[in-house]
Amino acid sequence: MSETAMIGAAATAEAPATGPAATLPAWYPGWARELADAYFSRTTCVFVLHGNVHDLIHAPVGGQDSYVSLPEFLSTQVFGSWDLVLGYDLSRGLRMLAGSDAGRLRAMAQYLTSRWGEPAGWPRDPEKVLWMLEALIERTLLDDPANRKSIAIVFEYGQYLVPAGDLGSLAQGTAARLVRFLSWAQNPHVKRVNIAFCLSADRVAEVNDRLVQNPYVTAIEVPLPDRDQRRAFIDAAARGGQLAKATDFSGDQLADMSNGLSLVNLNVVLAQAVHSDRRLDARRFRTLKKTMIERQCRDLVEFVEPAHTLDLVVGYEEAKQRLRQDAEWISCGQSDAAPMGYLICGPVGTGKTFLSECYAGSIGIPCVVLKNFRSKYVGETEGNLQQVLTVLRSLGPVVVIVDEADAALGSRRAEGDSGTSARVFSMIASQMGNTRFRGKIIWMLLTSRPDLLPIDLKRQGRAEVHIPLMYPRRAEEIRAMFATMARKNRLGLAADAVPDVSADRRLTGADIESIVLNARRLGLAEGRHEITRGDLEQALNEFVPSAQGLEKELQELAAVLECTQLGFLPDEWRAKISQPGGTTRLQERMAAIKQLIGE
């Protein structure tokens, strides 16, 4: 594995952006072709590149593979034949970009030094830099066409130059910068000559939407690498034979397993495999990938490796049959028969999260839990969510668990947060309803109050299958639940340990797990590692469940009324809802409880 293949080398100009987009090299990435198409149309000169903008980009040099950063790709490939390519960010200030072409760099320096002085004296303050660039552009427009310079300017971390925010919250300098970019975008004289402006930001939601949504500005997403791009990168990294010595996986297997990773993170995984004493086996790859993706998502998702399948779930036979069938279809690649998502509802403690993880375990695909992505800073909540959705689209097939979905996902009518909840709701609803990802992103919305979840998310085409979970009522279910909780926690249970427990106690799965764990403590206190009947009886007698009866009944009623298939319901609820006027009576009871508890 050569140093060039792993780190990337400077590219030379092989693809001038001064002709029809059809003449671009075959290896050009899709986003660069989109940029070229928009530029050659002469309708725009300002581009906002967002998404995977800090990754490595394939840029062959003389038939050899090379991987470079976005600014270098823009300066040496997209604008490789232009006279002046400048880069700017708040930390490094203004600088010339020419890759490894020393002659081109000298020509740029000679031209700019005669106008601005030595580069060391160039200002870093954004207002002064933009004023200098404005003067340069105005002079260029006045130059004779035969001597006019072509100019491209790359603004990295554009979200710090024109950050998101309402008009009233924009500082004077920020507002002035926004107006400057808008004036460049709308200037017909600039669009007639070879002048282009590229802003890059990993989260487009953090860039001012008055710029991003302006009709004269083109926003282009730089996606995570697809399988072919990952395969090509692995081939480049494997040259020299060191990678083959570090793992038994083939290049095709590594390309399949690395979905969701950027090339930078894939490079880290491969480099660790080569330079570590440990071989890269399936377990180690999963661990490294989990760490990389959680970091890539800024800890906004948590990877869960399900240790169980639906076989461990007690009761809910028809629901399990439906889930097993869907899991089989997804495993066989028949994603068109799979639902877009599920709504798992029921009172607290009924095992909604456990069922979801067991479902993922039955399919054998990754499972992620969507963590709290909301932030108090303007634009950051939407940026967080966009980052997560981008990774999920590349990661599929994947099960996405959203716990407390009624609180996490917002609604169209949320107030008091400057529209953030409404925008979050719109982004989630749009992704959930995108049928291109049927069978690739399986949404599991978990809530004890499905009535509070917006109807837009519960409709067919989004969370299509609504499964209610209830407290165990039959003696055999309760007995099996005790055995399951012991097995889940890897505890020894005597053959006759489970006593008779009345269904009238209305124990939840979480209650039963707590009782089993307390019985374990009682046994350990007496020097025993196996739970006996006496331990469980004592733990049962000491256990006091929560007394929020009306709230639990409300949650049960909400789950029953949301159910999309009668077979999912226990017998007693099925009988109630099947009676003439049964649904109406349940709705009336639910409304009465809400009134009693002050909702």
C-alpha cells in the first residue's frame, strides 16, 4: 500500500472547465458534473457545495489514482485551466490554489502581488477580503476580453461567512457579506465571463437560506461515496500487498461492508488494519465502523448490535409473524414488499425498544438509535438532522429506532422555536415517504402516546404498520416473560422458580425484569448464583408498581385505536373494538380520561 494511495497526491489540470460539460472526463464525480452543467448554462456563478465536503475525491494523474481534498480538486480539476484560483477561510485568510503546479502558482503570485502586494500582507478580515475581491472583479470586467483573467474563488467553511439566521439577528458585517454574495450571483456581467464563487459547508442548514434558496445560486450536495467509489479506493489502498496481509476480506467484501463511511474514515480503518498487530476480522471491522460512523454523525446516532431475535419476544404472535415475514423479504432483497416503517405503541414498560432491536436482529442488518439532535443554536438542529439522514441514506439497509417519537419529531404546528420543529418535521416526513429507500431505511417509531404523533407520519407510505403492545394477561405469557427476562440478562433460573402471578397485578415487561434482577440480588446475598422460587416470591411481594392508573389506561386506549390490523390486538381488546360502536366508545373513554388528567 503506497503512501500516495492512502493519503492522496496533488493532481494536475487535466479537465479545463471552459467547454461543454459533455467533454468532462468519465471519472468526474456526479456533483462536479452538476456544477459544470450549471456553470455552462450561464445562469449562475455562485455555488454552495454541502454534505461530504471534507472527504477525499478521486482525481487521477497520468493514469495513476490520486485522492485530494475538495479545494484541491476544484483548483486543479474543475478550474484547472483558469488563470487565478483563490481560497479563503477565516483562519488562513486568502491564499492561491494551484496544487503541485509550481509554474501556475508563480504566474498567479506575479499577477496578484503587483496589485495587492506580498501575500503575507493580505488581510484576513472577511470584510476587507471581500472588498479586495470586489475591486479585482470590477477591474477584470473592465479589462480587454483578450487579456481578461478567469477567476475562481473557493470559500471554505462558508457557514461562518454567511451563517443561518433571521434578518433581525444578523450582525452588520454578516448582513453585508450576504448582500455581497447575492450581488455577485445576480450580476449579469459576472455570469458572462469566467468568474465563479464556490462556498463549501458540511451542513447546508447552517448557511443562510437567503443565499442557498436564491434562484441565482446553485446548491449542490456532495454525497458519501457509493460502492464503486469505495471499491476503487480500496483497490488503490491495496496496492503493494500490505492490506491483503492484514485481512481475509476481499475488495468486494470490504466495499459492501463499508457502506456509510466516508473515504477519510475508510482510510482510517484500512490504515489501522495495516499498521496494527491485530487482523481485520468481522468483529473488529464492525467496531471500527461503529466508531467512525458515530463520530461522522457527531454522536447523534448510536449503533446497536442486537443480541436477540424475535424468538425471544413473548406473545404478540401475529405481530411477530408479520415482522418475521417482512424481515425475510428484506433479507432476500424483496424490498418492494416491505413497509416504509412501523409505529410501535403501547403503555410504558411493554418492551417497544426490545421488540425493535429483536426485529433488527432477525434481519441481520445494522440498527441505529436516533439520539437527541436538537440544539439551541439557529440552524444547528436542521444541520444535525441533515447530517444523520445523509449517513442513513448511504448506510442502508438499516433499522432506525426513534424513541419517544411524539416528542422527538415535532409537528407542522409547533410554535415558539422560530419554526425549527416544523422544519424538522418536514425533513423527517420527506425522508420517510421517499419510496427510493423502501427496504433500505426501516423506521421504527416508538411512543406510548401515538395520538400525539402527527397524522402525516402515521399514514400509509410512512409508518405503515401500527403494532400495539400490551401488558401480559395470560398466565403462560407471564411465566414465559419471567423466563425471558432471566435469559435476556444471562441469569440462571431454577426449573420451578416462577410462581403463579395474577394478571390483575398488571405487571409490565419492565416490572418483571426489575423483579427478576431484584431476585438475583437476593440470591447473591445468600451466596447463590441461581434464582430460586423463594427469591422470586420475595421480590414479587416487595415490588410496588407505579400507581398512574389513568395515564396507563390512556396509553392502552391510544395504542388500541392506532392499531392497523385486528390480529395484532389481544382477544379482549379485539372483542371490544369489533362490537358495533366499539371504536366510538373507546374514543369517548379516551377523551374523558384526558379531561380528568387535565390534557
